[in-house]
Amino acid sequence: MKVVVLDGFLAGYGTGGLPLDPARFAVEWYDDTPPGQIAARIGDAEAVFTNRAPLTAETFAACPCLRFAGTFGTGYNMIDLEAARRAGVTVRNVPSYSTMAVAQSTISLLLSIACATSEHARYVREGRWVSPTDPQVAGRRMFELAGRTLGVIGYGEIGRAVAKTAAALGMEVLACRRRPAPGDGAARMVPLGELLAKSDVVSIHCPLTDETRGMVDAEMISRMKPGAVLLNTARGAILNERDVADALDSGRLYMAGLDVLSEEPPAPGHPLAFHPRVICTPHVSWMPVETRERLLRLAAENLTRFAAQGEL
């Protein structure tokens, strides 16, 4: 069976690659594929894996042999699911592989903001730590997390892991989700409006859908506690990035910690990537090597399982 990996560089770097039986699967691995070459590289393959390369209706129409499309990730937003259904292509993601990695990345962004870690490290690295009375050290804002309130929007596995970690740091945790659910001891479930009004920190953990695209906009920010911190390790397009930047400029938001942007890598002049009140990392929350090894193993199991069931 011919299998094409369109953009495996990030998932595969420093790992053993996709663990498929070479006697059953012939894998063509590409580190990256420009959009204009996606259909040509898939060709007559029966299975394809993508990380961020888009699979569009045109792709499925041009690749009639395709029967399986797997993602190197939890999201489906790079795949036209309706077009895949019409073409008879089974789509499989890898849920839960990165739960703890993304949760620890979320908390690390929050800790970096609370402790001014990046600024203090840069201060030392630049040789400016020469006086015990420098107001640039004493005057840098830091704050304790214990006793503050974290609001989690999107209370799936990652949201719950973030809530448990924040609770262990002494934070009160509020949460909301699209489908009502009871709390779990780490968080108290509340309506969105109450969460926004009471939270010192708002952390985004919902999927990118038509409903959530641009959800965090000027109107939503106006309902947040003044000076709140915004965290996003979900998908960049959930934020209206211009509105978030304006809120940071005005002080309506204190800072933002982001691992995702709507455009990756960002173009020069991106409103958030280079903003002085933003800590932005390059979409790496899922990238500990053991996390990616788990991802590749589970992705391979998805394909092997469906092949064994005769769907391919």
C-alpha cells in the first residue's frame, strides 16, 4: 500500500519516523510540500498523512485512489471533511497524544508572564545586572498566581489538565464549554459571561470551527476583567488578532502568552508575534520528543487498523 507523508519534518525530527510495517506499506516521506504540489505528490497513493498541508476538495478530486487521510495532530481544520466524505475517504486524527505537553506549555507561558522570566533572563544575558538597587529589576512587575482566578474556555482533556495544574498552584479555576458539563473538583463550571468577568487569566482550549473563528474579539475582551492575561495554545485564528493587539496597546489586556498564530510563520508586521506585551512561541507546545513519538505511533496504528479492517 502506497502511503504519502506530505509534511513530516516537525513530527518526525529526532524520532524514528512513522512506525509502519515496510512489508505492507510503502511510505514516501516529504519534510514539506508546497500547496501546488500536494495532489501531484499524493498521486495514486491510497493513504496520506498531513500535519499542516491542506487537503481540499480539489485535492480529493485529483486523487481518486485516496481512501485514508490521517492527521499528525488533534485538529481537522486542514482537511475539507465534507469533500473527504463525498470522495469516500476516511479521516482520522490523533486525539489526546499531546494533552500533558500542551498543558505544561500553557502553564509555562503563564509562569513566564507572572515571573517576568524572559525579561529578567534578557537583563542578565545583556550584562545589565551590575547593581542591587537597579529599579529595572525591582520595578519589573511580577505577581503571585495563588489566589487569582483562571478561566478555561473549552474544557476537554487539555483544558482539564490545565485546570488541575493551576489548582495545584493555588488558583481558583472557572471553566465553560459548548456542551454543559459538571465540574470535576479542579474547576467550577460557569457561563461564559461570568468566566470573563471574574478571571484574572483567560486560557483558550477550544477547537477552531466556524463558530469559534475570531471569537476573542473586541466585544469579548470588553467583558473581561481589566488588565487580564490572555493565553492561547489552541489555534491562532480563534483570536481576532488585531482586536487583541489593540487591547494590549490600551492596557485593557495586560499581556498575552501565545503558542499559535493565524499565520505561521508570521509575516513581518504581524500584530501579535512581535508585540512587546506578548510572549509568543513558534507552535511548539506539542513538540517534546516523547510526545511526537507517541503521535507517530498512534497515527500509524490508525492506518494499520483501518487497513486490517479491509477499508483500504
